[in-house]
Amino acid sequence: KFSQISRSYDIVCLLGRSYRCKCRPPARDQFQEELVIRPLHSGDIYASFQFRTLWDTDFLQERQKKVSHYRLFPKSLGQVLSKFSVRELHISFTQGFWRTMQWGQPFIPSPPGAELWVWFHHTVSDVDGNWKELTNVLSGIFCASLNFIDMTNTVQPSASFKPLGLGNATDHRFLRYATLPREIVCTENLTPWKKLLPCGSKAGLAVLMKSEKLFHSSFHSQAVHIRPICQDEQCTSKAWELRQTLNVVFDHYTSGQGKKEWSLFKMFSRTLTEACPLASSSKVYVDITDNPELFELSPATHLLSRAVVLGDRRTYSVYDLTRAETFGQLRSFNLLLRWKGDNMLRPLLHAERYVAGFGLQTGEIHTVIYNNHPYRAFPVLLMDSVPWYLQLYVHTLTVTSKSRDNKPSYIHYQPAKDRHRPHLLEMLIQLPPHSMTEVTVQFERALLKWTEYTPDPNHGFYVGSSVVSALVPSMVAMSTNFTQDQPLFSSFVPVKEESSYFVRVYTEPLLVNLPTPDFSMPYNVICLTCTVVAVGYGSFYNLLTRTFQVDEPSPPLAKRLANFIRRIRGVPLLA
Amino acid sequence: MGYYSLLTTCAFIHLLVFMPYAYSNYLENKAGQFFSSGHTNNWAVLVSLNKLGFWFNYRHVANTLSVYRSVKRLGIPDSHIVLMLADDMACNYRNPKPATVFSHKNMELNVYGDDVEVDYRGYEVTVENFLRVLTGRLPPSTPRSKRLLSDDRSNILIYLTGHGGNGFLKFQDSEEISNMELADAFEQMWQKRRYNELLFIIDTCQGASMYERFYSPNLMALASSQVGEDSLSHQPDLAIGVHLMDKYTFYLLEFLEEVHPASQANMNDLFKVCPQSQCVSTPGHRTDLFQRNPGSVLITDFFGSVRKVEITKDTINLTSSVKPPIQRSGSSDMTIESLTYVDQLPVAEIIHQKPKQKDWHPPDGFILGLWTLILLVFFQTYGIKHLKHIF
């Protein structure tokens, strides 16, 4: 309906131009949606939704009047961008942990909990103030407790998290990164996220997003990425790109609920009936690279697409939802897939993290990074942000590969300030081929003030995931051309050179117990009250009312008897 | 015959003359009614006070969500509801059906739904935040969805459920709010003209003690149990393994499911919800501070958002026309260099990165003191006149 209206407007404009009618200027924004389905070797299904809105406008240009006409781009985010002079914004909400060894690499990685990193424009004078207000505004937009992001969990990385969009100056003073590992993701976060889409959840691929099925999964991640990108191949002008991504891993097979067959209806309890009318392209891709003969895909399609993604050439079956014949006679599109074989692509880079030690005083953080490439060594950038209440001893930092010391070529360490700033440790480590590198650092647990404990302190305190960023050598040449027709899942990270691809791996978050006092109320009250009463009031009372009298020792029995007889006789007593 | 015709024509002329007056009177009455109506907007503050991490406090979240569902169904939009849930039950790992919260056993009714917006959750549900929301004293950067932006023509519904005692309520099992504090908060709201009428419903043990101390006008309160009584939970669900709802709110939900936006049910019907035979505890209510007769107060005055609409057929001119954005001029004339993406991991650049210029801080007190000591000792030993030998 919308596309028809816009087409009629364009026709009227063309006709009316000669009559100087006041008609709308040609729309400079477009919307694309896609769904990629990748069966994983463990029997799980990985579904990745991506919605992209491209808009040729400039929020930050001063000469131009403030943007007030929003069509496909959501107004709430546009106002946030212009008010806080944001150059790039990446926010993600994740439930579950991505198991790299079983599932491979995700298209867009994210750590458990909430993660927010923002590049501000170089004209901003008070970055910290803008950051604080931005987190509050985003907490209202996404119904999340992002207002808990403050100076105690924000860091300013010095080499990681380079901008993913256009730009030349990268002064890291304008970058802020924070993560909330405890943040829960539920329907209340999905509801406002769906409302940002041009078609909402009423048409297109977003009708599949029913929360009862999406949250019954082993991994669920929704993210919003906003950045400026090249508008065309010559890259002479900028356009703003808003990407909303939702990654889910369904575990029907591994949790024993089904066989190795699935369908859209089984996964999402819905089928597709139409593409979003506002979308210029709406496609479903199914990854059939592994054993294409053993797949049974229905309805069948002849459209195939080959893309190089994450250093591997994959083949996809494509279903175009903007064509009516995809929906068939029933006017509903339900994809069915059965497969038998399993084939695993071993990820080249993988990281783990855990806490070693015992007791509630000291401990040791171990980060283990695996390089599974048989003959190539490559550098990785490890970024660790540890809260201030785990006091790191940097002199105990050791980096070992293949049981030999491995000296990082770049270390940036910013120590924590109690209750002000967390620790930030960034290291550039060269990983030898086919090896395991271990980074260990000892820490001591701090005793917090009693008001700083959460209402459930015995649960423990979370430490955010470490981030490992690397340029992994690729078996297959990556394409550096930027074309509009590239599928969305392969065009997220800009590719500068053909021989390697950029990947980011997140480790597990840590849960550590701090020494916790006994908060049980009656015990504390009784102890305190009785102590105060006994010591304070008791001594005071004694001081005021106690008098000293001389007390003679009692006489022996014989003398007492003699005194008794003398008293009867009426004679003066003995002394 | 002639007399009759004269009478009818006389009556007809009278009618013609007086009809415009009658019509204008009718209009004036209607306008008067429109502007003198009690409230023009509705707000709801729904709070669940369970403790974090306690799965068996599922029923408090289900209580709050069932009132949320009724209030939304009867017309109050999400922007006018402040929902505070102290724990996440829907996506809790112990929930056998994720993203659902059921109120009836056998999973008949999912009160969580697909379109829920929680404003305060988890650690944010504290006494301080609750009182700040009520009184409006929030930090300036608080977003709109977390504020209670009511005015003096707002009817507010406040619903609290959780654990309580005689004169206090527990927030997250680590803080308490007393009935005096709550009464003072309402008085602040009255002084700041933040409500027109307020309905306070509480479903905790000894709930009646919470409204004993109210002293502001236009307050009506309902509680699930009297002082000295406990509020009991309703039925467990064997699949989920916990009690799903409290008795009072369960019967309240059943009552509200019968109410629709045009319903004429009034407060007296609400007072009859859950008598002692069903609830075991005795529900109580307080109406002495309320100015209207409870029998004339509609349920939808608080639970719904019935708006009075005035229809007009006049056209209104917008002030200024929307100008199209300035087209980028002269872009083809000048040679613009192409923009590039930033290198994601520039290894050489990182290795040779200069250390960050730290901002200059004046020397600390310790350093200053040390230098002063050194200088003092120096001058004492050598004296000033000897300095010229050195410099």
C-alpha cells in the first residue's frame, strides 16, 4: 500500500513539476530486510535477521536546518543522534553465550548482557556529560537499566573498537565503551526494538518475531548499529545506516525436542505472508554449503548466491519475498529443511576465560586464546575491563604461548580508581600458529561499603567479557568492493585487504564472590543494641548509683555463737 | 375547531421562538459538563515488591502484570503507565515457558503478553525511586517513560503488591517504606497538584495498615487484608511449580475481566470483590478522604482511560509550510576526495602509538610538602647569601 502511494506521488511529481506544484522531494532513504538461516553442525539452527535503513541526510551539519521529516528512519533515534552529536552508536542486548567451538563465528558478535559503545563527533566538548545523558535516554527507549552505566564501568579503549563507519580522524578521546553483564533481555526489550522498524511487526520478516519462541532458545541477541557509510561506489558522500540485527540459535534438536528437521513454522510459530511494502529488498538466505546433496529444501528454489563471509566461500539458496510467486498458492511461505550429515568448520580464533584460586581474598584471572590456524601467526588485540573491586596486580601479569613467555608488542594499562574508574588493560599479542596463549593476572577482592552491596550480594558480582579483536588470515580472497547488491550479512565489517578478515571474539563473563557481611537484620540489631546498652548504659548507671562501703569479713563460727549468747544476755558484743 | 387551531399555532410559534434558547442552553450545559468534568487523563503506577532471585515470588509479578493487562485493555496507554517489576520472571532460567507469566493454572492466561514495556526493573525498584516517581523529583536526564507526568486533572491508580507488615512494606527484602512516608508522599503530590483523585490498592499481608495514616484529600484506598491478617496465595501450577497469584488479585482480575470501557460498574462493586469466604482474609477500604460518593465513581475512572472527545467540523490552518531540505549544490563542480573506512586493526599504528598525553594536574599536596621541606632544609643549612655562589 505504501509503495503504491509513493509511486503515485512520484508520478504526480513528474507531471506536476511543469505546473510548479508543491510535491514531496524524491525519497532519499531505503529499507532492506533479510533473514539468513544456517544449520549448525550440532543440530541447532542459527537464524539471523538484519534490517537496514539507509538515509542520505546529515544530522550533524550545522548549515542545514534541523532534520524534522522522518520517513523510514525512526525519529527517536534520529533525535538522539543530533542532540548528542553521535558519530557511531552500537548497542546490543544478549541472552546466552555464543559457543564458538560448536557454532562457528557469528555474523555479528555480541557479549552476554548489554554492551554499548559510542563514537562522538569531534566537535563535542563534554564527552562524559553527553555519554551520561545518552545512556539515560537509551534506557528509556529500550526499557533497559542502561542508567546503571556510569564512570565506574565505562572505559575509553585506546586501540580497540575503531569506528566501523566512514571517517579519518580516530582520536580515542571521543570513544566510550561500557558493558552490563547482568542485564536481562526479555519481551520488554524486544517490544520497543520492533517498534523502530518501518513496518513494525505487522509485515515483512518481523512477523516471525514472536517472543515466546525467540526467548526459548540457547542464544538470543538483538542489536542496533548506526554509522555513516559510503552512499555509492565512488564514496564521495555519506549516508547514515541503521542496522537492526537479531540473532537466535534454536536448540530443538540438542534439547531433545525434535529431529534434524525444521521449518519456519516450527521455529517461529508463524509463516511469512508478504514482504514489508516499504522494503526495496526482502530476502531469505539458507546456507547450503555443507553437503548440498544431503539437504532437502522445500519449497525448492533455483536462485543461488555465493558470498565470501568470514573467510569462507559459502553458497546460499535465496528466496525473494518481493516476488509474489515465492508465496505460492497458499499465499504463505513456510521453509522446510531436513538434513543428515554434519560438517564442521573449525573456527580459527577462539577465547575462554575463567577465575582460578580459592577463598574470598585472592584469585587469578586466566584468559586463554586459541589460534587454530595450522601455519600462520597473527596478532590479536585483547581488551580487558575489570571493575575496581577486583584489584589487579599488574606485576603478576604473564603471557605465555607454548609454555614460553610471549611479550606483547603494545600494552596499555590504566589502573582503577576506587569507586571512580575500572581497570583497562589492552595488549597486542602475536599468536604463534596452532597454539594456545594464556594470559594470567592475580587480583585481590575488595571489601565494599555496606551500602554498595546489591540486594542479592550472595549471587556474586559480574565482570564483563574480554574482547579479542583480530585480523584473521583468510583461506579465500575477500572482496574489497562495496556494492549495493551485496547481501547484508557479508557487508557489515568494511574489508580493507583481501587476505584477512576482521573478527571479534567475546569471552565468558566472570561471576566472582566478594566477601559479604551478614545482612540478616535481627542478628545485627540484637548484637548492636545489646552491646550499646550493656557497655554504654551499664557503665553510666554504675558510675552514678554505685557507692562503696567498707565491708567487714564475717567472724568465725565460735565468735558468732558467743555474740548470739551475749545478745540474749544483754551484754555488749565482741568486736 | 378554530380555538384548537389557534392553540396549536400559538404553541408552534412559542416553540419556534424558544427553541433556539433551549438549544443554546443545551450547548452551554454540554460545554459546562465538558470543562467541569473531574479528570482529563489517567495514569497508573504498578509496583511489584518481590525479592530478587526468589523464584517463588512469581505471584507478585503475576499480580502486577494482571493489573497492567486490565489497565491497558481498558485504554490507558504505555506512556501513561509506570511499571516497576523487581525481578524478571518471564525470562528467568527457571521458567519452563520463557517469555510468559501465567495467572491461571493450566497456563490459561498469559498476562505478560507480546507488547509489554517495563519502566523500572531489577535493582531500579527501590524506595527512593518509587518516591521520586510519585513526587516527580527525578534527575533531569530521566527519560519520559520513567516519569509520572501527571497534572491536577489526572486520576492515578497505584497498585502495590509484595511482602509487608504492620505499618511497612518491604522493597526487595533490603529496604522498607513506612505508612507515614507513603502518606507524606501523597501529601506532597497533593500540594504540587499532581493528582485529581487517587486510588490506592495494596495486596500484601496486613495491607490495611498502609492506608491508616493518609491525610490528603481525594484518596481512596483498598487493601487485601486487615491488620493482623495475612494475605494468602491462590493456586499453584504443577508445571511451573509455584503459586501463580494471590487470592485478592486473582478475584480482582476476574472482576476486571468483566469490565469494558463503557461499563457502568462503580466502586461499590469493587469493594465487594473477594469477600472473606473466598479470600480468607478480610479486604478493607477507606473512603473518608474521598469527596465523591463511591457509588457514583466508575471503575473506568481509574482503571480505564475514557476520553471525552469534542468533534469539530472547522478547518484549521497550519502556521508554516514544510520547506524541502536544502539540496546539496555544486557537488559536481568541486572535486571531493573520496572518504575511506578506518582500518580496524592497524598493527603498525598501534605499536608506534605515542603514549596518551595526560592532562596536567597541579602537584599533589604530598609532593608540594616534600619540596617545601627540601627547600627549607636547604636554606637553613646554606643560608640565602650563599645562594649566589650556586646560581
